[in-house]
Amino acid sequence: MSGSRLVYSTDGGRVPAASERGSRPPAPAGPPVPAAPNDGWVRLWRVKGGRGGKVVTVITGVPGGPDSLESLALELRRFAGAGGKVRGSAIELQGDQRERLQPKLAAMGFRVKLAGG
């Protein structure tokens, strides 16, 4: 007995050590976010493609820098009671939250349009 932990294998070759297998390729950055013109409108997209059949609400066109985008995303996640994250210059929230978020964003002073899906 050589002290290896391999119990059964149909492969006749030697099992490479973890250091010999190489590293994993980097995970993809995720599905693309819908592109919208920079015309002062905040757009709420309903997107399903590339997410394993799950529906997400993508918010694009929000003015401000990364810090203001993060704080707005946090507030909208709490308001909607859903998970989400900031990806690039867009906010993604789990589920179709467009009808719930439109009046909230309008009350915050944004001009809002429902777009896509």
C-alpha cells in the first residue's frame, strides 16, 4: 500500500497531484448588461438571458460615481427585499422588481422608463 487515498478508478494512469493539474481559468464576468443611451433617463430592464432562466431587474442610466451607485443599490435592495449587486455602471436586483421600483425611483427625483421584456 502506497498511502494514497484513491479507492477506485477506471483510469489506468497515475492521478496527478493538485499542483500538477494547473489552475482553473477565470470565471466569466457574467452576461452582458443591456446598453442604453446616456440621455438622462433611468431605465429598468427585465433580463433573463444568460442567467440560467432566472429573471433579474437591471437598472441603467443612474448618474453618479461608483460610491453613489453602491449606496443607491443598497437602498433599492432593502426596499425591494431582494438580493443584487452593482455590475459596471448598472445595478442588478433579483426578480422582476420593475413595477415596485419605478415609483420609488421617481420619488427620488429620477426620470424613469420601463425598458425591455
